[in-house]
Amino acid sequence: MDSLAVLRQATVELCAELEPLSFSEPVTHVYNPLVYAHAPHDLYLQRFATSPKRVLYLGMNPGPYGMAQTGVPFGEVSMVRDWLGIEAAVGKPEDEHPKRPVVGFGCTRSEVSGARLWGSLKERYHKPQRFFDHAFIANYCPLVFMEDSGRNRTPDKLPRPERDALFAACDRYLQRLVEVLGPKYVIGVGKFAEDRAREALAGMKVQVSTIPHPSPANPAANRGWLPMVDAALQPLGLKF
């Protein structure tokens, strides 16, 4: 079985493990873009995950105007469509939050984290394949958690029993991703992703580290994110 087929099967298995999970209030709605945005996500794998990588960058979970709309990690619409060259039909989550509609590539809201991350790569590499020749970007958890108000709730805020079941499934997918892509380095985009990678990949021959998250909620990132990333990667001999 080739690498793409393995990753497709791993994605199917991950969705099957996540489907029966339930989450308590204040979470009222849960989206899985691997299901309703399967088509663009699969294009992302087809184009960029079919060769070994030196570095795997790992995000936390989808943003409401990023992967939740496009199926691509940090997937700000204009970057996914215009730079990565990915656009495909996106359906609807089973239980859509009225304040967080999924409109796919028709979304006009910008995902700042995604615009910052992919925009930095566009500025540096010009063509996406130059980055993906040696690296790949994935999310640890594919689910979006929302409260009744529409506010995002991150996976680390879930009750312990819910976290444990969720993390067990996500750990298995991450392990499979590392086995297939064979990175030497797994770099968490933010502390949560780094911590999950350290636990999930303990005993595997990878070096885990971290870079700052590009979120506008990170004040330091608003003052110049890319130089901070390069400084964090410099001791490893890497450059974003």
C-alpha cells in the first residue's frame, strides 16, 4: 500500500474512532471537517503528503474560518485556494451552529493564524512545492469544539475523560502520520501541540520541539512572527 493509501485509510479510521465520542457542556457543537470537507482535505494529502519529509509541523485543531471551512490545516481560504491551488466542494456538519456556518470556499472571513503561517511560507518559498519537498503541516486534533455562544473551546479545556478518549485516537493518527512521512523533527505550533507530540511519539525516533503559535491572541506573534519562528528553529539547524 502506498503512502497516500495508508494516510487515507488512517483518516477513515480516525473518523470512525471519533464519531461515537460525546462531549459535555459548555460544548454544544462539534465539527469534523475530515468528514464534510473531505474533498479538499484529500487533495491536500494527494498533492503534498506523498513523499518523505524531514519536518512535520503540528497544529492543535481547526479554526472556525480556516480548516473548518477548507479541510486544510491553518486553511485560510485565500491561501488554500490561491497559493496551494486547492478548491473543492465542502458540505455541512451534521449539527451546524447558527453562529458558525460552514460555507467552504465562499467564506469571506480571514483566519489570521492561517494567513500569517501560509503567508510567511509564500513569501519565503514562492511556490508551495519548495516547502513541501521537505516539510508537511497537520493538525493533532481534527475536531472543532464550540460553545452555545459560538465561542471556540480548545481540546485542552475538555474534561479529563473526554480528553483521554479524544487524545487516544489522535495519538494513533499522529503515530501513523510519522511512520508514513518519516520526519526527523516534529515541531509543535504552540505548546499544546508540542506536549501532545512528546507524549504520543515517546519511543519513536523523532526530535520534538516547538515554535510560537501565529494566533493574534499571542501578543509576541503580532510583533513579528516569522523571525521568532526562525529563532526557535535555529538550534535545530532548521528554517521555517
